[in-house]
Amino acid sequence: MRIRRAMLKKPLRRPIKKPRLKRRRILEQKKRLVGAGITEEQLVHMNTQEIRAAIRETCA
């Protein structure tokens, strides 16, 4: 079975997520939560899933 041209161009079709951008998104979300009234000490104990859940609750 040969490798087709479309498979060679896979990263161009679907970009790979980068860890640096993920850290930046989490930092921005933390800033939004601080603005919404959550303290810095509470944020230290939250993991990423809890941060995203808190963002959803404050936006709704």
C-alpha cells in the first residue's frame, strides 16, 4: 500500500495543538475568573477541568 499525497500533507490539513498555546489559554481563563470574583488562592487549588467549568458557570 502506497502513501498518498493527502496523507503526507496531514499537518497542513489539521494543525497540531501546541502546549504553549494551551498554557496561554489557561492563563487567560484564570484572569477572567479573577475578574469574576474568584480569589487567587482558590485558583491555585483548581485543575484545568475545574477552571473550564467555572468559566462556563460565570458566563451563563
